[in-house]
Amino acid sequence: MIKLMKLGIVLMVTSLFSILLLYLIGTESTSPVSLEIADEGDLVNFTGLCVYSQEGFSVLYNGEDTIVVYETLDMDKTYEVMGKLLDESKHSVEVFEINETSHSTLILESLQGAFWIDYSCYLLTPQKIKLSKCLNANKGEMVDVYGLFYGSEFHVVDYIPKGFLKTPMDKMPFKIKGVVIRNTTPATIWNGSKEFNVYLPYKTKLALGDKVEVLGTARLYSTLTIYVNSPEDVKVIGKAKTVPIGKERIGEIAHGVCQVTKTGVSLSLNCTELKLYGFSANFGDIIEFHGIRRKNSLYCIKCTVKIPREKLPNSICSPLPNVPLKIQGKVEWVKQYKNGFGLANVTDKNCWILLKLPKSLGISLETNQTITAFGFYTTYREKPAFEIPSRDDICLNGSC
């Protein structure tokens, strides 16, 4: 019985060997050859990068040729394959042996650009090239990448980070730091020596006076312009320095308590030659403000009326030149000239002053009216006088 079992095993081994021998005889070559010279049915050797993989199906590419193997492989790894060429087009291989190998066996392409993320991962050269995988690099950082193009993607096998650009290049990522001096569209950032325009993502806002770090793609217009594609690329890193009014530089916040000397689109103040924008007050009001310094102006960040002009003292007895004042009293007499100019004598106790009434003001006064006026001290024919900037700067009988 034992002898019969041994004989059966010998016959089985002999049969398997015969089948393998017949298979090898049936192929045109019994030793592997390169894909370039192989024919259908030959044993081939092929080394390529895995550029596509799904369950039981992968594509290898070596920069010139592509083969399909019915194995599940890892993307962007290099494999050495031995197998039988199954088709005349040299695309399909039945694998007998497959091993991961070094990328150095491939002739790789190299690219230089900036790593970028925008729904997927890209290399900006500045042409936008889709990468097969994301890199362990900072968004916007320059990198040298090595790999192979396959279809519309560049399959990365290695890369070297190079840091951020020191000077801007058109359509390339650039990072800036500075203070927000305008938060309109575009926003304006001052970096200590120059202005940058910044277009922000939808619904992303910056606050005046914030110190920010911004990453985006640069356009070299007359003013360098940065286009930001993600709110995550805008980081608030601090607040601008606050200094007393008169000591501020561009990008700093000026603080002061000053009197309004002129109104309009902007306010003129008695403490600086710079106009203050972004706040409304009356002529004569004393305001406290924090304003961001721009090149030729200030813009309100936080402003309040500290002393309304109505609470100023009555200066009819002691008017000062070049200072916004309030006078209050009764009209003793009114004189109207043929050219439309008028004068009114306003008296309070033992003090009086002449109120100038240019025709352009359109003001008509009557005797015994009580008035409150805001304006500047002046003279008329060497007599003490008072002039007001506008019709809004006089109140009749307590009504303003």
C-alpha cells in the first residue's frame, strides 16, 4: 500500500513538470525580454511607476510604455514585473513575479514650482499642474518635484522643499505681512514700505489696524495685487501700534482728542493737517478718536464725540482767534446792505459781537431773537465780529 502511495506522488510531480515544460515550449521565448522587443506570448521584464490602481487592476508606466497588470498595487510606487505578454498591443501582462523596486531605475522628469492647494493639490509653474498626491510642504512654498507625467497628472516620487519666494513673480504664490489700512475691495495692506492690494475670498473681511499674514497668487500691476483663494490663507497676527496724534507713521493707529474745524466728506481737526475719514461730527465738536494712518489721511477705527459743541462755553466775552467757538445772546439790531450782506449785533450781559451774515447763508434775523452760533472770531471794520461756516451752525430761539 505504501509503495502505491509513493508511486502516485511521483506520477503527480512528473505530470506537473510536464505541464510546465509544455507551457514554456509553447512560448516563443523561455527567458524574459524587454517590452520593446517582445511579441505576444513572450516572457517580459518591465519596470514602471504605478499610475493607477483599483481592486485587482493596476497600470504601470515607465515614461514611454504602459502595461496593465491584474494586481492591486500602491500608487506612485515603482515595481519590477516578470510575466507573459498577453496581447499584441503590448499593454497587458500576466504576472508571474512582481517586486517593489527603487525609483532610481526610472528616468524621471523634474519640475520646479510652488505647491498649491485648491480643492486638489497642484504645482504652480505658474501653469497649474495637478499632482497625483499632496506634498508634506507649506502651501505656496517652492519645491523641486521628481516623477512622471501620465495623462493630466504629474506623479510625484520625490520632492525637495525650497521655501517661499523672497520677491514676487507674476501668477506665482507670494506671502505678505502688514497692517490693514483699507478694508474695502480690494483691501490694502501696508508692509512698512509699500502698499499691496488684496482680493479676499467671498465673505472674508479684515479689520482696520489688524496685522495680518496673507498668502495668495501675485499679479504685478502698478500696485502689487494678491488674490487669495481660501480664508485659511489669511491670518491675523496682531494689532498695529497706537501712538499719540502727530507721532504716527503709515500703518500705525493715531489717538487724539481734538476739535472739529471743518466738516464734509471728511473732518478737519485742530490737532493735525490730516483729514479724518469714516466719522461724522459737527463743526466745533470735540472728539476722541483712534484712526489708522494712511499716506495722506486718517480713517476712523473708533471715534466718539467727547464734548458736543452745545456744551462749549459762551465765548462772546472772551473770543479767541483760530479756535472754533460758541456764542450765545440776544439780537440787539440787524442791518442789511443792498448787496445782500448783513450784520447783527448779538449781546450777552455787557458783551457784544457783530455776527456776519453773508447772502450765501440765507439767514434772516430779527431783533430780540435769541441765537446760538458756532464759528470763528474775526473782525469787521476793526470791531469784534463772528462768522459761521454754514446755515447749520446757527440756532434760533433754541431750535437748531
